[in-house]
Amino acid sequence: MQELLERKRGLYRTILLVDDELIEREMLGAMLSDQYHILYAENGALALDIINREKQKLSLVILDLHMPELDGYSLLKIIRSDAELRRIPVIMLTSEKCAEVESLKLGASDFISKPYEAPDVVRARVMHSIELAEDSVIIHETERDELTGLFNKEFFFQYGKRLDLQNEKMPMDALVIDINRFHMVNELYGREYANLVLRKIGETIHKIVKQNGGLACRSNSDTFCVYIPHDTELQKKVSFYVAVINKKFERGKVSVRMGIYSDDGSGLSMEQRFDRAFLACRKLRDSYSTCFSFLQCGTSYKRITC
């Protein structure tokens, strides 16, 4: 975070310029070298080596579409599919109008047309792409839990309320996932193992949200919240989710319990749904043979034994 803030204050920024045409590289480099430190690559394969080596320093990649060994489209796909590289914005160089739309669909932040526009326009596009990317990273680091990548509790409820406003008639289910005796996991196996537990559970929750839509957060040290569209098959799926999480760890070391509020149109607010889900989860605090407690729109609780 400190390094990123220093970049925003203008202490330094590094750009990688990738083009197989020497004259094109030198022309564009001349427009930008008074404001940025420029690295050069003549094809996509060399560029990928530089990106992997300098990924912590790079503020932008400017990438030509048509190059030998590894073309611009292929390199852009690699950058966008890599968790460590995708934060780096990419501007595409192209003289083809049809390529601009395809580049944006693949994740390019902008494009620079050939022949090049006026230097002031090029520099403005470059600065705009860098600032947008840096602001996005800062926002992401502020709203996300560093260990799991899930939302922090505050942002989770903010986005959840916005989701409800945008989809007023969509019933939503609230899930609370708690790690049984997490303090003992910390004491017996150490902080490093406890963090591994949190990360692995976070990975599973990411998959749940990806499959079902919705949002998720790490609510506190050992508790997670998941807010997903109502599913009539939720009870069956929750059993599967619990089994998947528990199988990630050696038998007896770690287990989880869930409190669920299943909503088929009650009209409760997000906070009210989670109040009920937390209550359902707390009812299992002293029962380690029960996987989850299920509550549906004000009906009685249903406990499911593991």
C-alpha cells in the first residue's frame, strides 16, 4: 500500500512499451520518457519475461497487437488471467477500429491509435489509465480482507443494501459460517496454520459466490457471512458446502457450523436476515455433532446432524 501511495504522489512510475517496430517504440518512448521510466520489449515473449520480473514496479503496459512469438491479444489474456499481474493496466496499440472493441472486452483499459495522436492526447490517455488502476487497487485493499480477499464487514453490508435496492423483489438467503473452537486451532497449531484455515475457507466461499451470485465477507476473526439469491435447494447445497470445507483439513482439526436464514419473500432487511442467521449459528455453539441450523421465514429452527 505504501509503495502505491508513493506512486500516486508522483515519486516514480515505470511503463513497459511493447512493439516489434523499432521506430514505433522510439516515437512513443520519446513522447513519454520525460515523465516516466520506460522499459522496452520487441515481442510478447520478451515482454512477459520483463512483466514477471518487474511486476511490482510496473504501472502500465503499452502493447502492440501484432507481434512475432506472442501477439498482443495472447499476452493481454495472460496478464488478465494471472492474479498477480491483473492489477497492471494495459493500453493497446492498434490501427484497426474493429480491434479496439475486442481489446476492451479482453480487459484493456484503453487504446492508442496508430498513427499516434498528438503527444498531449497520448500522455493524457496514459495518465488516465494509470490513475484509474491505482485508485482501483487502493479501493480494493480498503474494502477487502487482506487474508481471504473477501469483503470487509462494513463494505459487505453497504454493497448488500445496494444490491437489495437494485433488485427489490429478489429474495436473498443469509448464511453465517463459524469455525468451531477457532481459538483452540490457534493455540494448538499456531497462527500460520490458523491463517491457512481462514484462506482455505475463504477460497470455498469465493466459489459459492461465483456459482450462485451475491456477496461474501469475513465478519470477524473466525466468522464469515454469505448473501446469495434465494435457492429452494439451499439445504442440500449447504450440506455439500460444509463437507467441502471440512474435507480441506485433517479429520478432527477443523470443522465449521452454519446458521442459515432462507428467505422466500419475507421482505426483511439485510441486517434482519443476518440477525436471524447469527442466532441460528449461535444455537449450535455447544453442539459439535451438528453441521448447521436452518431457519426459513420465521418458522422453527431445523438442525442437521453431520
